[in-house]
Amino acid sequence: MSKFFVTSKSIKDNEIKIKGKDINHIKNVLRKKIGEELTICNQDDTINYLGKIIKIEEDFIQCKIVKELESNSESNIKVTILQGLPKADKMEWVIQKAVELGVFDITPIEMKRCVVKLADKDKMKKLQRWQKIAEVAAKQCGRNRIPTINNIQSIKNICNLCTEYDIVIVAYENEKQNKLKYELEKLDHNKELKIAVLIGPEGGIDVSEIQQLKENGAKIVTLGNRILRTETVALHVLSVIMYELEA
């Protein structure tokens, strides 16, 4: 069943009012009628409800709360993907699949070896499209929150943010010794961890960028003997982290 997101201000007197773009989907795609039920999530507190439709208007759909639903779809590990901008529609694919795997948020990164160079006027359009993809993926897989697609950043800005995480992991094809497993074993598994994973674009990460990241405390790791495509790395690392650390 599809999930629809609202904010706390849409919930009053045991009723929920759904507005905006979801109205068309409910009416014309799902063809829901009065008396039928919807799963609704308050994205402010991640509480889920089963709602019964009691009114369908042009600009809103009113639901009566039937009951609160138990849901544990969110991970206790907050993983941020720092993705070097890839070519074509690869970023869209990374976002969709990372949201399904439980990513907390995603930050696109402009790096030296990025083939894609976005003009400032195009960045907002891209971010809006990427956020929409994250929203659709979150609804489809039953998340309790919509992961944020953050503003595009530079490596310098990312280095300044390294201290905000328990660990910043950098997947680097030229690292041969330090494995992802070794770094994950060092973490406190009883703590609600904040982990960032930095992934280079198709051309990889420049040596000067690796040096900057190291100087700011990032941990450089190998993912094995095979070189993975940039759009594969996020999914591989997310899966390993969730398997090793998720409660």
C-alpha cells in the first residue's frame, strides 16, 4: 500500500487533511473512494496512521484516523551518502536505491574528475528532481521519512563537515590494505551512529582530494579487488553497513 506524508499541522481532532500533489494520485491513479483506507505518515514525528477517507474535495482529501500503526522502517544508523556527481541519470538511480536501502540523506559533490559540470542555474532544477525521486522511493518502500537531497557541495565544504560524523568513510580504488570491515569493527555498535560515505565519480577521486580528506580525519578504505562502478558503490556500502551495524 502506498504511503502518504503530511505534517503535524495537517492533523487535527483525530482527522488528517491531505493536500497538494497527492490528491491526483489518490483520486485518479489509485482511484480511492470515500470509505477506503490510506496509510499516512506524519513526517514531523514519523508516526504512521491508518486513515479512512471521509471527504474528497478538489483541493484536499479528509481522512478519519482509524488507528496508529506500528512501524520500524527507519534505521538506527544515520548514513549520509556523499556522491561525486556521475554522468547521465546515474544519480537518479543511486538516490532511488539508496532510499530503499535506508540512507538518511544524500549530498551531491562536485569533484575534480567529475565529467558533469552543472551551471548554477541548473542546480536547483536538478535538486528538485532528485528530491522528488527520493520522495517517490520513500513512499514506495514504506519509509517513515523522506531522505533529504542536500545542496551540491565542494570537497572543501565536505572536509569542514567531517567532525559532524562518527566516521567519514572514503571508498578508494588505490587503497589496498584498510578494509571497510576493519573501520566498522572499531565503531561503538550500541551507539546511534552518524556515518558518511564518500564516493567518487566515474573518473575516481583525485590524489589531492584524498589527501585533503585524510587531513580532516576521513578513513580511506578498499572495497575489495574488483573496481565497482560509481553507481554500485553506494548500494554495496549501504548494504554492508546495515548488515553489520543496524539493530
